[in-house]
Amino acid sequence: MSNSQKPISPVKPVGMEVIFFYPCPHCGRKVPIIGAVQPSMERCDACQNIFPIVPVDRRTLQYLKISLADGGAAIDPDFM
């Protein structure tokens, strides 16, 4: 680092998403999907087959985001 550059301070999260793992019925791989709140067809990233998923509850996702202040309340207090 040159003398003219200031060190960059760590940044805090400004948002969050919840990832759910759905087992592919074709190959068994746990496919990560970000909070799908509607039924949909998803593609396995390993075997490329498509399968239907059961959605998660939108209110549960909202509860998690509100209770964690959209990620801000989840930071490690010992780090700050």
C-alpha cells in the first residue's frame, strides 16, 4: 500500500437474503435458492435437470429481515 492511500474501513451489511437448500430429485445435490416465495421450476446446477419447488412463507422471510434489521443486527459486536 502506498503512503497516499488510506486504509479502507470494514463495511457493514446493508441488506440480506435467506438461502434455502432444495435437494435435487435427480442427483441429490442440495441446490441453493434465495427465498423463493412462489412455486417455480428450478434447474439443478450439477445435473442441469429441472424440478418444481415448494415456496417458503413470505411472512417468515419478512420477520427474519425485520428482526435482524436487514442484516445490520447480525454483525459480530466484538468486531465493531
